[in-house]
Amino acid sequence: KQLGFDLGETSPGVIEINPDDIRQELLGILELARSSQKSAPWDVRTHRYHQTVFPQMVNWLPEAERADLVTQFRAELARIENLLAA
């Protein structure tokens, strides 16, 4: 209560992560990547974002699914990098 302000609880609350929601989001990104054959589905900035975030998001899924999804996504990223370079 510094300076008379009561800001209440300052620690963040617990965030509930639903693996099904994460899975749906990742599969949607993967499907978008797969569906783009002639042009990149996103710009370079979004490409870098997905390149970083996708492998982190799979950590919310059961271990058995992780490696397969990352392998599939990395293959699509390599293909999309060629489309971005064109």
C-alpha cells in the first residue's frame, strides 16, 4: 500500500492451457502453410514469428505429438522460404 494505493493482488493468476486449443491452432497454421503452393502464406516477419513460436507452442502438447508436428512444420517452413525468396 505504497502512497495509500491499494492495487490488490500483484502476482499474475494461473493460466489454464487447453492442449486441444493449442493443437487446433498449430494444425491451422500447418494447414495454411501446406495449402500455399505458388506464393508464401505470410510475409517474412510472420514467417519468423511462426518459426520461433510454433516449436514453443508444441511443448503444451503431449510428448508423443511434439516431434512429428515440428518435423512437419519445419519441412513446410523450408518450402515457404523458397517461395519468399522468389
